[in-house]
Amino acid sequence: MARKKTIGTPGSGDDVEARIGWRMAGIGMETASYVLGGVFLGWLAKESFGGGDGWIVGGAIAGIASGISQMIRSGLKLNRQLDRATGKKSEIRPDDQPRESGSESESKAG
């Protein structure tokens, strides 16, 4: 008996949104792996070069920094893909528009 697909037909918007959603969920695991990798490399450096726990702390900090930067890049990329899949376009809200350099009181006074 064939299994019925519940998300939608292949190529439909629901299917694309579900795949992007799962990729977004995977970003957290990827970030954790960067941190663990940094700790592991710090531990290897400690064992190789000797010294205190500073190597492990340094590796953890490097892992956190690289994990967060990768998480931000991946999140922005997937957000653009989700916007394209749903047909939304980014709109500039009135609050986000740049303000003019002078204020109204300055222009009235001059």
C-alpha cells in the first residue's frame, strides 16, 4: 500500500516550507557541533602543548563565535528562501525609513 503524503504535493509551497523549517531546526544542532568541536580542539591543544584549562576555554570561545556567525548566515539564507517560497517580499515599514537630516523646527526657523 502506498503511503499518502500529508504535507502537500511535490513542489507545493507547503512542502518547501516544511523542508526549510526542518533545515532551520538543524541549524541549532550545527551550532552545538561548532561549540563541541571548539572544546575538543582546545582539549587536543591542551594535551599536545601542556598548560592549563585556558586551551579548552579558548577553544570553546572560538567554537561559540564561529557557531553563532554560521547560525546567523544560515538563518538569513533560509529566511530569504522562505520568503521566496511563500511569495512575500520584504517591505520597508514607515518606522524603518531613514529620517531627514534637519528637523521641522530648524527648517521653519531658517
